[in-house]
Amino acid sequence: MSILSIQSSVSYGHVGNSAAVFPLQRIGIEVMPVYTVCFSNHTGYGAWRGPMLSGSDVTDIVMGIEERGGLDDVDVVLSGYQGGDSIGDAILDAVARVKRRNPDAIYACDPVLGNAKSGCHVAPEVQNLIRDRIVPSADLITPNQFELGFITGTAPDTLETTLESIDAAMALGPSTVLVTSVERPDAPSDTIEMLAATAEGAWIVQTPKLPLKANGSGDVTAALFTAHLRRTGNAAEALERTTASVYELLERTLASGKRELQLVEAQESYANPNLRFAARRVR
């Protein structure tokens, strides 16, 4: 399997491609990373250095790959945080180029917009881009619960309303939805869930809620779920494997006492995860 991953890059820490590429490689996936920014560190620190690439820069890089024949065998285009309209245009252009060569290829989008605590943290034009153009073009999306609500104009909180919001998202175009960080009033307060849905059904998995916020964990989640689903075609299995891997990664990060994901230290968790969390069918 080959993935074209168009995301940010940081030298210190792990977010974007700096989070997604190594776990994918560790499970045997060929990855071609295309960077949208080259920063010293993620922006959560409040200060960083390094350049942001333009949409035309990204398109030039993808065209160079295409000219070498590198797009011919791509199975997935994966994208995450999008800093502006031009990056979105470049990603959609890359998807079109890949699908012309491989009609069975999919576009997997992590529609990064914000979270329930801080609201949207991207510019209004990016909000509109993701909702109106990116999501309808995607085959698979991996929003958190807040992002799912924003995209669909709904307010998911219970299991039932989250499933209804997923249906609304799938009506826009995606055939698969993974909702990360699901929190609902009827679940134990010390737990957190993920919910995956396809045309065949929906499955939820619950884990203990660890006391940390780790930048980049969503990027790892989106990458691993996409790869496992593409490889197996089984959403429940992809959900269980991804949950196990990411939970072990977060456990190691918490134990380390460090702010950044312990991505390399946890590498065995991607290749051979301890499948201790079972997915429960909810539809």
C-alpha cells in the first residue's frame, strides 16, 4: 500500500506528517510525505520558526512525483490541518491526479477545525473550505465530536445524536466516518470513546480517559485507522487496532512525563498492538 500524505512537518515533537509517517512505515506502508509547513515545533507552544509552503509549492511537489510515475500506485491521499484556501486547492488537485491513475484510490481527510473547549481555531475561509469543498470530496473523514457538529450543523452529544450527525456527514459525500474523542453524558466520566461508521454499520470502542492532552495523537489516529481500514476493509477491526495502538502510545507518553508524543518508543504498539478494547456494534 502507498499513501500520499499532505500535512505539516515539525522538527521538534510529533504532529502532522511528523506524527503520521513513522507509525505508517512501522506497519509496512509506503508513505510519500508532502509538507505544508516546515516549522521548528507545533504552534501550541505559542512561538515557532520556519516557513509555510504555498499551495503552488505543494502542487509543484505533487507534479514532480507524478512526473516520476510516483502517483500510479497511490492507494490513499491523506490530509490533516489546512492553513488556507490555496493548500486546500492543492490537496484537491492531488486527489484528482491520483484518482485519474487509480480510480479505486480514496481521499482520507482529518478535518481539523478545533474542539469543544476552545471552539474553531482556523480562519473563517478555512472553515468554509473544509465544510463546503473538502468534506464533500472525501471518502473518509476523521473529525472529533465538535468538528462533526460543525460540519453538519448539528449538536452531537448522546450516542443517538452522534449517529444522526454521522448520517448527515455521510450524506455530504464521505462513505466512512471515524469520530474521535466522543464524550457523552450517559457514559462513565472517566472514559472516552471513538465511533466508526460505514454503510455496513457502526461500532464504538471505549477506553479509560488518560489525564493528558498530547498534540499529534489525532494525526496518528487518522493515519492508522485509514491504513487499517484500507488494508482490511473491516471498520471494527481497524477501530480496535487503532484504539489499542494510540492508547499504548498515550500511556507511554504519560509515563514519560514529557509533553511530546513518545512516538518512537511506542513503535511496537503499532506493529503488534495489545487488542484489549473490543468494538461494540451500535447499528
